[in-house]
Amino acid sequence: MVASTGAIDVALLVPLRGPAGIFGPSCELCARLAAEEINAGAGVLGREIRLITVDGGAPPRQVADEIDLLVSGGAVDAVVGWHISAVREVVAPRIAGRVPYVYTALYEGGERAPWVFLTGETPARQLRPALRWFRAELGVRRWAIVGDDYVWPRRTAAEVRSYLADLGGTLTDEIYVRLGTGDFGGVLGRLRATPCDAVLMLLVGDDAVAFNRQYGAAGIDALRFSPLMEENMLLATGSAGTRGLFAAAGYFAALPTAAGLDFDARYHHRFGLRAPMLNSLGESCYEGVRLLAELLRRAGELSARRMLEVSEGLGYDGPRGPVQVRARHLEQRMFLAVADDLRFDVIADL
């Protein structure tokens, strides 16, 4: 057990409202499991980890103000969590290297702040091999993009255009909607008018659920693929909206590996069979707390600068299997899954 009295206070920045609020409960519990497991041992640097939840679903500048207040007041020693890129882009410069920041969401790539460590998937590792798989295995050449109108979908679409050019594919349409959109009637009309083989969904949480439900009811035949589709969203979509729906991630609850099955058992043993569903976004917060602990152990001190100096090549085994830090990003295996009613079946290792 932990012997020291002073805790390492970590702001757990996860969405509790808005389109991404559907992920919040899973994110909180997975992060709590990581902290409890670490604290049940020797802790970190002889200290326990204590989580302080901050709502990452609030307007970005409001979130940045709250994090700045916590950091400036010495109330937190680090920031960890899943939240959209629009939040990260204003939080990272406000932290300004005063504390380490572990960002766990899949994102568009390109984050340069040296005090930010990133555990999530990026387009080069997640989307490029998936698009290649769709071309080789299913003959998909024509894609349309439907995304929320903010930084992650827009910058990811730019990467996708480049990947499709290399693969000999085409992008038939790009459609962006306001974050928080619930009515996709106009979008579905455009998709009918410009036929495609598959739709790349760059929609967050409740937006993706609404789109899936209406897409299923519309009877459009094109496949759907999302880098941000997890088990909570699948359940909320309902059976009628999941036919022909694919996802890619570094973790799925149905991942048939020893590490994945063991994580599932520990999670449900701790929180019960009725706990929020395990998913890649929740698990990412477990990964974030775990990575923070590993970086602190190697650095030997609570210093973002020192953690950066020792981070390269840091590796450990977790629910996603063996992972390793390269250029502040977590290298990891990537998996492709297809929806089978209300669950995912992992069908390929990307």
C-alpha cells in the first residue's frame, strides 16, 4: 500500500454533457480503476493518485478557464482525459508546460506542445490502413464524408483525401454539420443524390447515434465506417441502424486477447455487471492514467520537462496489449470491427 501522505492530484477531464457526454460514465470508471490499481500497490513515487473530475463537455474556453484555475492554484499536478480536439486546442496552451497533460482521445494528429502526451489513435495509423482494407477486401472506391464541423473532422478529412489519392479512390462529397445536430434529413438527401460505396462518419457521440438511426431507416445501401464508434453508441443506435457499420480502434470490449479479456474481468468485478459499457474511449482514460504513472516513475519527479526527456521508448503492457511511446504518441495495434446487431466483432488486425 501507499506509504506517503501527499497525493498526486490529477484533473480527469472528460465530457459530462453535450454530444460526447455519452462517453463520460465509462471514462470516469475506467480512470478510477487505473488509479485504484496503482494505489493498491506502491502508488507512484510513494504517493497515491487522486482524481478530480472536470467536465470536458462544457464550452472549450470555459474548460480552459477551469483547468487554468486548478493548475494556477496548485490544486492539480497533472491533467488526463478524453475530450474533443476543440477543447485540447485551448487547454494545452493554457497549461503551458506547468503540469503534464495526457490526452487520451483519438485525434487528427499534429499536436506539437512538448508537455502533451497522446495515447489515442491518429489517421495515419487508424484510417490509412482501414481504407486500404476496404479497397482490397470489399472493393470500396467511392467515399463520402459526414462530419461535425470542428477541427478533428476537418483536418482528418484532409488526410483522407491524400490517402484516397494514393489508393486510387475518390471522395464524392464532404458534408459538415453543427456539433449537436440531431436532424440529418438534408444530409441523407445529399447522399442519395451522390451515390458512394461507403460513408466515413466523423461524428461525435449523440450526433453519430442520431445519424445511424436515420441512416438505417432511410435504407441507403452504402457501408458506414467510423474511427469514433464504440459500444455505448452502438447500443444507443439500436439494431435497425447497425447493418453495414464498421469501426476501427486500438481497443474493443470484444477484443479476443488475454489482456483485453483480463481488463474486462477486472472492470466488471470492481463495478458490477450493470456498469457502463466498456469501450475504446473509456479504456483510453485507463490508458491515460496508466501512462502518466509510468512516465512519473521513469522521470522520478512531477515535471513535464523531465517526463519528456525520458519518454521516448517507454513501454508497458495494458488492455491494448504492448504499447510504446514514440514522439509523445503511444504506438499500439489497431483493429477493425463490424457491428453484429448490438455488439462488435473484431475481424482484422490493421
